[in-house]
Amino acid sequence: MSNTFFIADLHLCPQRPDTNDLFEEFINNIFLSQGETLYILGDLFEYWIGDDGAEKLGYSTQLELLSNLVDKGKQIYFMHGNRDFLVGADFSASTGIKILDDPTQIELADKTCLLKHGDDLCTDDIEHQKFRRMTRNPSWQNSVLSKSIEERLALASQLRQMSGSSYKPSEIMDVNEHAIEQTFVDSNVEILIHGHTHRPATHDYLINGDKKQRIVLGDWHKGISYLRVDEEFELVHQ
């Protein structure tokens, strides 16, 4: 019952009812009975146009699921992704979900862990890094949030096309190994946990003579995917 779970890259939206069903299955049949803490490391939603637009986007059911978990005493944490970077204080206040900085360091199972969404590690994707800097800029965000919901919906459609990956070479869509090594050196953690790349796997490193591990969370396009931690770190990708 003391398990900690990590998920990312669900890309929930009304146009993907199968994924919405998987999320509900995970919450009710897996996390509710097994877990105490849930970390959502970005891209829970396919897009987010501001906290005042959640109902317009059709996310009421998912938010109710999460709010009910908090009401039951579960600890839920959220980190922004490259699709839901406009999630804000009203979202946190209405659901009870705590918003994390990217990166955030925690202690788990006697290990020091660094949590990230992961897109800033894909440094070979120059266009995405430009996109990320723009969308994470507070002035840009405030300008967007000042627009009407209809205007933000139109902009969200444009941004989804900008952040799309179908035309990009596969090799630049993964993390840069130098960026990973530098992250371990700078943070001095034992385990790095992130999503974004949709390539679930566990990678071992030797950094300055010390053993390190990188755990990549999977997407939910074909099934439930999560990391469960009690005494061990178990990556599940169904």
C-alpha cells in the first residue's frame, strides 16, 4: 500500500477515449489499491489552454478522478510537460495536486532521485528547444492566458503542430548522452526518472566511478505504463 507510482505522457484528450479508459483503469484498479503517492511527470494532457478551459476541453472526468484520490488521502504531484505547460495555481487549488518544479529531487527507497519531464535533455532537437524556451517564458504564458478561450484553442492547435515529431529524424528525438552525463554530474543523484521520449527502458551508467541509473517512463498510446517503487524500482509497460 506504500508504493510510489510515476506516470507520464498519457496525452489525455476526448479524441482518445481508449487512453482515457486506461487512465481510469489504472487509477481504480492499480493505484487506488496499491499506491500512496503518484508523480505525474508531464504531458498528462494532450494540450491545456489554461485552468479556466478544462471543462471546455472535456477534462472534467479526469480531474474528478484525481481530486477523489486527494480526498482519500493520496499524495499527487504534477510536473509540467511540453503539452500541458499552462497548468497553473487554480488547477492545483481545485484538485489538491501539488505542482513540482522541473527538475525536482527526492529521496525514495534509500536512493537520491531526480525527476524531470525530459524534453530539455533532447538537446539535439534544436527546434524543440526553441519551442520549449518560448512556451516556458512567463511573459509569453501571461500573454496567451490573456486571450479568449477560443483564441487559445486555435493557438493550441498551432502549437501541437509545432511540437509534432513525425517529420523529425528519430535519432534527435531521444536524449543527448552528454546532457544525461552532465545532469548526473550537476545533481549528484543516483537515479534519474523522466518521460517525454516515449521509450520506456532502464539505462545504467558509470559516472566518475559511481553507478547511476536512468529510468524512462513510457507513453500510454497502446497500454498502461508506469514505474512502481517500494523497495525496488519496477518499470511496467503493458
